[in-house]
Amino acid sequence: MTPQADSARVSFWTRLQAIDRRWIYLVLAAVVIVPLLFPFKIKPKATTPVQKLFNYIDTMPREKALVISIDYTPDTRAELQPMVVALLRHAFATRRPVGVLAMAVYGLGLGEEALSQVAAEFNAHATNHEDSIINGEDYVFWGWTTPPLTVMLGMGERITNVFPVDYYGARTESLPIMRDLRNYDDMGILVTVAASAMPRSWIVYAQVQFGVHLSCGITAVSAADFYPYVNSGQFTGMLAGMKGAAEYEELVTAKMNKEGLDWGLRNRGTEAMSSQTAAHLAIMAFIIIGNIGFFATRRRK
Amino acid sequence: MQRRLPLMLVLVTGIFGAVAFFVPHGAVRSVDEVFRNDVQRILAAFSLVLGVGSIVQHHLTKIQRKASFWQYSWITLTALVLTAIVGVFGGIDPNRPGILPTHIGSFSFHIQTIFSNMMVPLAATMFSLLAFFMSSAAYRAFRARNVEATLLLAAAFILMLGAVPLGRAIHAELPSFAEWILAVPNTASKRGILFGVELGIFATSLKIVLGIERGWLGGGGGK
């Protein structure tokens, strides 16, 4: 190779190393937006922690409640809200009582959004009172109160003491669902959906003291922090990131189809997987190109 | 007295909180319940008043002094007052109206609408910026400079591929291998870190309860 060609190649890699970051932003925006508009078919297969949580909820006694704690804020809604929706669909499809509370004040709006969406999906196909999903009978939205320590310890004694009124202002004592949902003993499992260290507090204050079954739905970036608790059995399975949500959605869809509830509902987590796949591949390509440039320029030096 | 009283309160409540955790006697339980359900909630309510008071005072001062970007302080204060009024008096949604009308014709501004159409997109936008910064950082800084960095790079590749369904298409066992990395080497190191962190929390808590660590009293900390 001539020195000129060699020098041209070096300058190409050097220029590539110093590329304007706005090009990177543009490529990433494109790989996120295009698959959202034209998604490619992806069928996630459940990993062990997801399957474990699904199986537990699916086989727990009918009278035991699924309780979901909304411990995240709107910034992580895209990743975590599909988990809450899938969990609610699973519980309503198998006619289990549901309790929802918020540990973050922003969780109120997110909880209300998920509950009203899923209740409306089921009520749109209901033909009688038994088929319907009724607030106060099939589910209760306790709302938010603070501090978390008071909630976690107080719910072990009497939930109505911690939440005297629900989110909609009704006396919780007067709600039919609360007759059989007094404290942690009446819960099949409590799933904390969080983008913080809140699941750890649930272990310390709710599980260690009262022995409640726990699981968690968390952002992909914090999955590594909670694996020790999944391995120790303190969390019964785990939903990690959008992939975890998509896997759970697939399991719930299959279950609902089997039960004759084939309504063609949208699965937001699964829909976003093509975008996430493309974004991951793009980031990997960036790393590879960056490293090739790094080694090419280093060799010349 | 100004410093001694808070120290005494922390000593008594700190020791009682620990004792109540281990002693199941009825009297201890009922006092603990009063502390948790009543005293803590009253304190939390005060912190809300303090928080609102502090943000109002901060922005009013900024406006008075015409500090940099003082115009945005008006937006903060207006948003604070309006959402508080709508939230307290406007009900939850159109099906559960409050005493304040929250729609003008078909234009609705009840608290759930404000939350879903302003709070959610604003927060999501801020968080999604992270993806752009991360991509740029991955391109510029994620280099296989030495053995440790190469190992980190390899683990990151496997986890990124394992986190998307494409990983299974490349190799059927790739997602399982990614899960193994999280479940075994990651857990082992995390447990070590957690033990250290928990021991640190315990030691710091003990120092605060016993009045050795007094930084929380303000005035520069120390003894």
C-alpha cells in the first residue's frame, strides 16, 4: 500500500473518531422511530424469572389478592407501565382480587391510567355483572400515603388503618373487596413495580416482618441490583425492563386466548421490542466502529 | 438546649424503633403504632408544608432579584398554584367531578388530563435523552484498552444481545448465558457490595442515634 493511501486511511479513521455527536443522535433517533412506525415481528420467549412469576400468580389460591405497588414515576412509564397492564390483565382474566397502591405520588396518575384502561377492556366485553370488573368489588385503588415505612408496616396489621379512604374518596371499610383483604395474610403476592431501591424496602419491612410473598418489576438498568434477591427466593421471579414486560404480555395473551378472551388487545411492551432491538444493535455497531477506529489510529501512532 | 433536645429525641425514638422491631409486647406495639401511623404522618405533612414554602420562597426571591432565568420562576409558581387548585377542587376525572368545573366545552383540564398530557411527556422526554448521551458515550469512550475493559465490553455485548429477542435467533443459549452472567457472577459481587453497604448503614445509623454523628443538625457537621 502506498504511503498516500495509508495516510488517507488513517485520516478516515481519525475523522471517524471525531465525528460530530449529532450524527450519532440522528442515527439513534432513526433506529428508534422507524421500527415504531414499521415494526418487525418479534415473539419474546419467557425467561425463567418471568415464567416463575406468571406461574405463581396463575396457581395461587383464587381468594388471594394480587397487590401492585406503583413505585415509579412517569419518566420510566414506557418501560414499566406495560408490566402493570399485563399483571392487571392476568389477575382480572383469572378473577383474582386486585389491590393497587402508590409509593410515589406520581404513581397515582399512572395507577389510575392502568386500572381504568384494563377495567374498560374487560367491561367492553362483559355481558353481565359477573363478567364486569367493578371498582370496590374486583379491585381497589388505595392511592398514596406517606411515609413508606408507615405503609409497609401498617399494611401488615390492617390495610384500612393505613388507607382509611381509597383514591376515589370512598371509605375503604365500606368496600366489599376489603372484607377479605385485611392485611398481608390475604395477599397472594405483592409486586412492586419500581425504578428505585423501593423493592429492597419492601423486603426489609414487609417480607422480613410479615412474610408476604414479593416480586418486582424493574427497569432493565437496575436488574443487576435485584438478582441477589431473586436467587435467594425473596422475590418470586422478576420482570426486568421492557423485555420482561413483553415476555409477560406474551404469557398473558396466550392464557387469555386459551380462556376464550381473544380480544386482540395491544401489547405495548411487545410492540416496542423491535425498536429496542434496533437501538441495541445500533449501540453495538457504535461500539464496534469506535473500537476499530481506536485500534486503527493507535497502530499508526 | 437547642442541640441537646433534638439529640435526646433521636436517641429515644431511635432506640425505641429498634426495640419495637424485636419486642412483640402489646404495650410496645401500640406505642409503635401511634408513632408510625400518627407521629410520622404529622411530620410528613409538615415536610410537605416546608417543601411548598421553600419552593415558593426560592422562586419569589429569584423574581425579586431578577436573577438569571427569573422568567421561568413564574412558570414554576403558576404551574404549582394552578395544578394545586385543579387537584384539590377539580375532582379526579370527568366521571368523578369536584366542586370546580374542569372543562370548557370539549376542552378538559382535570388533574388526570394534566398529568397524562403534560407531566408524562415532559418526564419521558427528559429520561429518553439518556439514550442519546449513552450512544455518544458508547461510541467515544467504550474502548477495549486493557483486559478488564475487554471483559466489560464482552459482558455488555452478551447482555445487550440477551436483552432482545434477536439474541435467541443468533444462538438459542445466548439469553440463558446472559441470564447466567446476571444470576451468578453479578449476584456474587452484588452480595459482597450489599454486605458492605448494609454494615455501613448500620454503623452510620448507630452513630446518629448515639449522637456521635451530628451533621444532620446543620452548622457544618462534626462533633
